[in-house]
Amino acid sequence: MTGWGRDAPAVVAVAVPPELRTEFFGGGGGGGDAGAGGDEGGVTARLRAFAKVVLVDEPGDVEALRAAVAGADVLVSSWGMPKLTGELLAAAPRIGLLAHTGAAIGPYVGADAFARGVRVTQAGQGMARSVAEVALAFTLALLHRTHRYDHALRGGLDWDAASVAPDRHEILGTRIGVVGASRTGRAYLEVLRALGARVQVADPTLSAADAAELGAELVSLEQLLRTSRIVALHAPSLPETRHLIGAAELALLADGAGLVNTARSWLVDEGALLAELRTGRIDAALDVYDAEPLPVAHPFRALPNVLLTPHRAAGTVECRRRQGDIVLDEVERYLTGRPLGHEVGPDALVRVG
């Protein structure tokens, strides 16, 4: 086959549950050998010119996964799949590419796979816009205190009492601080600039010129916390960013400021944040938590100055299809001998979650 260098077609094992498979790739159908047409219009239709596709409906089923990867050249992974390491890696002697439908690859591949020469790619870029838009929605809600009004009205306060809230602000001309110029951070910066915010960014990997190209001012984390009306977290989850925002950092926020976290709870000392929020001095909008699912009795749920969503910042229809397109593009590039566009190396394993 052209670009693959052998007569037999390559085999792609797709360890993605049917529901997610439809979201990522369209189509539908059951498991087994997709060559029978069970996934017509989805992943099979796109790849059949380059490969034979084997579907694994339950990625957590180790026996089914082992059988699928035994003769596979490519593995497409999704949430719930065990890590391609140890015995499972040994059972997959031909695997040369792991294409992950999400962002963080640590739960799905180990250093031994890289050492063996397995290449790894991921679809995190596809999630950036949807997460950035949720961060923007959070930002606007905190500026206009819509969450406080909602809590008050649903909580049974009378009209006059429910109308009381701290000062409200427009985003135009407001100083917004972005912690981390990640893919999502850059997408968030783009929508902030479009709405006329004054943007500053804290990121040790950026130069002042880099920040200026993004339309932002590079400042220290301390200055950003002291001077931003809204602080949005978009830093990576690395060992050095564990509890980047703790009690001392939260104390730097001005009265009435807001904290937006659509990244990882890893970045915030949740206990310190809860203590600060209980004072009512600041507001927060959160999509991520130390314990997920968030316990029904968690104190966050009862606070009127907190906006909560259940870790759903990504996952729009458009986001899922972008992720699927990225994965299929990468598999096609690999099987036709072209450079990958979203390849990561062993250094990506240090990212948490």
C-alpha cells in the first residue's frame, strides 16, 4: 500500500466507546471488525482507504483490548482505556502510533512505549476554543454577578434582597489576568481582545515580545493577581504548578475580584480557596475540582458567590468533531508517511490529569 511499504493493509484499533465514537467521528454501529460496515460514515469510512479498522466498544475491557492491539499498527485511545504499558504493550508488537482523542496522555501511555519507539499524538488543540468560550462565559458572569442573582432568586430571597450584589463591570476596558499562555489560554486571550478587555499574562515561558504578539502585557504573577479584576487559570498541570494559587496568592486579589478555573484543580489549593470564598470577598467560577464528581454536600455548592459547572468546559459538538478530525488526520499522516501535526514526546508524561 502506498506510503506504508507492504502489501497487507495497516490495522487501526479504535478503543473508543460507541457513544463517544459517534461524537468524535460521526456514524455509529457496534463493535468488532468495522470492515463489515457497522461504523459506516464514521471512523471506518474515513480510514478504510488506508487501513483495516477494529473497534473496541469497551476500552476498559483488557482482554478485548489485548486482542485488538495484538495485530494493530495504530491504537486510537480514549478515556477509560488502561495504560499501554507492561503486558499490554508486550501484546502489541506492531503498534507504532498511539493517537489519543483527548489532551493529557499520561494515563494512557508510559515511558516504556516511548522507549520502544511508539509515537504519540493527541487532540488537545481541538478543545481550546470550547474551553476558552466557557472561560469567557464565566468571566462575563463574574463581572455582571449573574451567579449571585441566580442564587438569590432560586434561594427564595425577595426581589429587593435578591437585587443586592457587589459592583458590576463591563468587560470593555477591564483588566483581565491570564495565568498561562497555553493553547486554551491563547484562545481565551483572543476572545478577550475581541471584546476590548485590557489583558495581562503571567507565564515564565513567554518574553515581553511574545506577550505583545498575543496582545497582552507580560507581568509577574504577583502583579497580575494584585491588579486584575478577573484572573483566569490556563497553566499546565506540572509538578511545579501544584497549588500555584494558594492562600497567599488569593489574599493578593482585590475585593470584588473573580477567579476562573477551567484548567485543573491541581493549580489551586482548594481548601484555601474555600476559606477565601466563605468571606464573600471574592467570587469564583469553577469547572474542575479535587474530588470529581463533586460531592453533593461539598461547601462550594452552597456559596452564593460561586458559579459551578460539572467539568464540562470542553465537549461541545464542534469540539468533539475537531478532536476526531485531528485524530483521523494524524492516523492518515502516519500511515501515508507524512509528518504528524500534534506529536508529543516523553516530556508530556509529567503533565498531571
